Amino acid sequence: MRIFTSLTEGLRIAFRALSINKVRSVLTALCIIIGITMVTVVDAVTTGMDETFDRSMAMLGTNVVYIEKWPWDDDLEWWEIMNRPEIELSYRDFLQERSKLASEISAYAQRGTNIKYKGETAERVGIVGATANHLLVQGMNIVRGRMFTEQEVRNVSKVIVLGQSLVDGLFEENEDPLGKQVKIRGRKFTVIGVLEKQGMFLGLGDADNQVIIPVKTYGTLFGLKNDVRLGVKFPDEETFIDGEYEIEGLMRQVRQLDAAEDNDFAINKPQAFEEVLSQFKNGLYMGGFVLVGLSLLIGGIGIMNIMFVSVRERTKEIGIRKAVGAKSWEILSQFLIESVTICVAGGVIGVIIAGILTLIIDQFFTATMNVSVVAFAFILCSLVGVIFGFIPAYRAAKSDPIESLRFE
């Protein structure tokens, strides 16, 4: 019972001491605030990146490789890649006839354009010209209407599937876009479907700000000499490993490459993004935690310094408490509680600031606050308070009561 009473009294004394020296307490906790803010924000950004990355990779499909002129990792010099021959639409038929492992092979090209509907114009829209199985390769779904057919691709039909951002931007609320006609370069396209909402791709671009039209219709608008790409999907992960080599061999055949010649095409995999993300996160963690460590170290030294000052200012009070029977551990706990309280208060302020910054960052990039990291932040604050507050508290606990009473 005495332990509980002593701890309660120590907490009351700690809050009273902090309230008397508000400015000094805030300045003392400033580095703690900065450190906790940084560790929480860094984790919020990386957590948001992980969640966004998983959603973004789902947009690229599962067990899929992409055959393109340009590699995603940019290992080669740009002028070497520039001289490569373009990917041709006919390669899709070649691969379909000869591949034994691929379940779907699509061809597509894309660029930016403007789309009009009545008096509304959507600018910088991603327009994708694709084969009818494009959604099967990319793992996307239609939520309203339908996808166009291979027959419509062959017939160069002017039909279009809209992303959700285009539906929201061009049409009035509750207006059914199906059957309506939108214009691209002055040509009318009939809306036959609406894509499932995708969200942001890697937190940078709106994946719903796109439309899909038949690839041959796209060719009449923009041509198909440049930027044709092939998407090859495999039924499972095991087949994916062998299928990548099969597709590479078939592409070398269609390109008529000798055994000694390097590939003049790129086989891109979503895993390339994962490696880049991992490197970025490691750099962010390393830089962030070095700064966090320095902030907490400086903050801890500040806590120790201010606690020495506090012990000196209250030397007579310590002597009086000891004279009326206070135990050394009670004096020790009183100053430890005060030290921890300053740190935890700094942690609370740091978490609040981090929460505000997380909301702001999430508007422009991606960030998600992790509850477990918030709990870790408070544990970290308490440890800093205990570690750096122990020596001053121990000195106070071991002080001689008679000498303390004589102190002026």
C-alpha cells in the first residue's frame, strides 16, 4: 500500500514541478519531441508505401511478365536502348501459337490524351489500346457493363471502357455512363464498361484516370509503330519461373538473334519495383533512425542536465522528506517519475505532430500511421526517461539528509 501511495505522490509532485517550469520542461523535451515525430513519420511513410505497393503490384497482375523495348531497371545506357527495334503487334500472335506455358498474352500501347463529354473535358488521361484479354493479364475487373471482344478489336470498333475517375469527372452524379458517347480527337466512342476502382499507383499517379479502347482502333488514332508492349500471364508461380525462359527464347526466335547476340528487348517483372522500393526504404530507415538516435541522445542528455538542476533546486525538500521518514527508493522513484513524465509528455506531443504530418503527407504521397509504432514510441520515451534520469535520481536518493537540510 505504501508503494502505491509513494508512486501516486511522486507523480503528483512531478506534475507540480513540470507545471511550475512549463517553458523549461518544453525546451527540455524538444529533442524528444523531434525524435518521436521522426520515428513515427518515417514508419508511417514506409507502412503506407508497403500498402500502396501491394495494391499497385496487383494492378500489374500476378505471375506476369511484360515484353517491352525499354527495361524498368535502366541498367543499359539510354542510347543503346534507343537503337533497339520496336515491339510489333504481330509478336503477340507468334507467341500465342508457340508458347506452351502462357495462359494469356495481351498486346497494348498507351499514351496521354484529352477526352470530352458534352461540355466537360478530362485532360492528361491515360488511353490504353489493348487486346480483349488485357484485363485478364492485368488482374483488373469490370464493375459495370463489359469489356470489348476480339471481334470488336478486329472490326476497329469505337468502343471504350472508362476508369472510375473519368466517370466521376465527366458525368453527373447518378448518371449512367453506359451507352453514352465520349470524344477522343473528334471521334465518338460508345462507353460499354466501367473499370473497378484501382486507386493510386505507387502513391504517385491515379490509376483510375485511364480508358481502354481496342488496340487497332488506337492504331488509327495514334499509330502502333512505337511503344507496343506485350503482357504474358502464367497460370501459377511454378509455371512462371519456367515460362519466363520460354518467352525469352521465343522472342529471340522472332527477332532472329544469334546465340552470341544480346537480347534487343526487355522482359520486365513487377519484382523490379520491389527491389527499388526496398532500397529506398532501407535508405529512409537508415537516415531516419540515425537522426532519431541523435535526437533522443541529445534529448536524453538534456533530461539528465535538467534533472540535476531540479535535484539541486529541491535539495532542502529532499532533506525534509528524508527527515520525516521517506525512504531512499521513494526519493529515487519521485525523480524517475518526473524524468519519465517529461519524456512521455514529449512523446505525446511528438505523436500528435506526427499524426498531423502523416495526414498531410498522405494527401500528396502515401502514409499510414502504425499503432504498434506509437506504442513503441511511448516505451522508447519511458526508457529514455529512466536511463538518463537514473543518475540524478540516484544522487538525490543517496544524499545526506542533514547536509540537505543545511543547503541554502
